[in-house]
Amino acid sequence: MIRAVELTDFGVDPWWIVLIKVVAIFALLVVMTLLAIWGERRIVARMQMRIGPNRVGPFGILQGLMDGIKLALKEDLIPKGVDRFIFILAPVISVSTAFLTFSVIPLGPMVSMFGVQTPLQITDFSVSVLFVVAIASIGIYGIVLAGWASGSPYSLLGGLRSSAQMVSYEIAMGLSFVAVFLYAGSMSTSEIVSSQERIWFGVILLPSFLIYLVSMVGEVNRAPFDLPEAEGELVGGFHTEYSSLKFALFFLAEYINMITVSALATTLFLGGWRAPWPLSAIEGLNEGWWGLLWFLLKVGLLLFIFIWLRGTLPRFRYDQFMNLGWKILIPLSLIWIAIVAIARGLRNSYELSAAGAIAVLGLPLVLVAMAVFIWDWRKAVKEEQAASEPIEEITEIDPFAGGYPVPPLPGQVLKEPNRKNMEVQGG
């Protein structure tokens, strides 16, 4: 019988066991980053009917490693006029916080490591999920400071977009955790995994799971939410002026953040390291090192969703991006939290099952939310149609009225230019 991991199991390991865990997780994240880069390039190439990397190593699997070595050996350029200290510090902040958040993620149950019984997790405490959110918030400073310190308008706009994106989507992401806390009765990652022994929270708290999936893509600046580094209008955004190893650190931080948010989704909603049904019914598959296998498979599936979105969806406009966060995700999160909180109260008072309480209370509220959403959507469609209709009243304008020729707006026509004025203004 598998023994549940408890908070008292942490903080008692020998120092060398802790060191082994730290080095192992660092190596695991680096290897997963290389595999994620290779997988993304191969999968997107397959979607777009291209070949993808196939030269370096078997099936091109070492291409990411060679790219990293190439970046490290390239000339390191620092533009004139930048804030040198902050310019160098920014990528270090991004990559350090990316590694740090993985310290409270449970990768498996109790295992035997060189004769010592220890949980497959570096540490855990009563507010581990809040620790992850706090560290992720600090990681945004790396992007913001990089944009500010570069002395480039493109980089500055990318940094400002990143700060707005963090505020918008971290609120929705944090609200999606509240229902999990209510059901698990804890903010500890190991205890949340233990609470999903019978059923995953991704099933009974599906709206929270879906809100988190959207929020996590926006949180890590991935397509279709990669507004801070939109090459179409910002060249490269916050890292436009970066090169060599500092650019590689930003690149590494992006992929490790993808792995971290996928691991957090696995922990909070997909049972963590527990085997999926019906394999969970087989004795022994939820014990020992098997948990690491199930954990990595779930994280890999979520990473595939990241890659799939990048290969299929175009980038959002900035107003669409903000509307999704503030007008849809946050209101839906608040409505769902109210449903879950009242359902928990009904369950305790009237001995209803959790699913029954949510169904009785949630169905009417979901219908109301859908009606509001459809009404708002139809209103937006009508406004767009009204804006696209031709204006009946035609206005005649002078293109040289301000000293410079300007093109006409919809519903305007140009006056016949005065040749004499044109000669005078043209010198």
C-alpha cells in the first residue's frame, strides 16, 4: 500500500540527498528543454509539410544542443547607451526564477534513493502554490527590465506589453486555483496530489482547468499570445537588442516556464504523478519510480498542446488579447468560484455529492453566463458591421491643409490641389 506524502517528510533529508535532487531536476529541465525545442520544430514542420531538423544526431535530435553552443560562442554585443548592469541582470532573473519554481513540484511518491526513503520532490510547505505564483510574478521583472534597459522603443513596448499581460492573465490564473484549494483543503502541492486519489480535479473542476490552460499560455508569452515579442510590429520585442548567451538565457527561460506551468497543471488538475485510469487500478503502478513516468507523460502532453497552438493559431490583436483576459476569463472565474463555494456549503449542509451540488447550482448560472457572453458577442458584431458600412455623407478635405499631404479617410474625398500652393510648399 502506497503511503501518502506528508509535510513532515520534508526538511529531514541528508544534505547530499537534497543536492542530488537539485542537480537531477536542473539536468531534467535542461534535457526537457532540448527535447521540447526539437519536438516543436519537428511537429510544426510536419503541420506545415516541411522536413524540420534532421541533420545533427538521430532525426536531428541534437540540433537544439548545437544551437545553444552556437549562441554561447557568438560575439556578445551590448548596444551603446543601455543600462549595462540591468541589461545583463534581466536574463539572469528570468532564467533563475524559471528554475526556482520547480522546487515545489512533486514528481513522484516516496522512493528509495541510495537507501534513504524520500519524496520525489525537493521541498514542500503549506502555501507552495502561492510560492509558485509569487516566483512567476518576479520572473516577469526580467522581461520588463530587459525592455527598459535596452534603450530601444521596440524593446520598451515589449516590456510594457509583458507587464500588462502579466497583470491580466495572472489574475485569471490565480482565480482558477481557488476552486482547487476549496476542494483539496490545502495549498500544498503534495497534499493536492493526494486529494486526487479518487478523481482528478481536472474532471470535477473542468472550468477551472480550462481557464488555467488559456491563462498559462498567456502567462508564458507563447503564440497566439506572444505579444511582448511580436516580430510583426516589434521586431523581437523585449529581447531585440540581446545576442549571444544572454539571448540564449531568455530562450531557455521561455521553455522552462512552459515546462513549469505544464507541471503545475499536471499537479493541480491531472492527478500529479498518479497513473491515469484504468492503469491506476493496477497494483504497483502508483508506487516508486513509476510516478515519474506518469508525470513526464502528462507534462509532455501539455507541451504538445503549446506546440499545436503555435502551429495552428495566428497571433491575437492586442485588444482581443486584453478583452479575453479582462472581460471573459476573470468574470467566468469569479462566477465559477461562487458556484464551487456554494456547492461545498450545500454538500456539507445537505449531504449532497459534490457533482450533484455543482450540477444543481451551476447549470442555471452557466446558462446565464452563456447568455451574457452571446449578447456581448452579438453587440460587438453589430458594432463592427456599423463601422464597416459606407458613410453616406461625403466630406471634401484639403490634403495639404496641415502642410503635409494626407490620404483620405473613409467617406472623404480630396479637393483638387492648388498647384501654386504645392510649388510654394515644395520650395
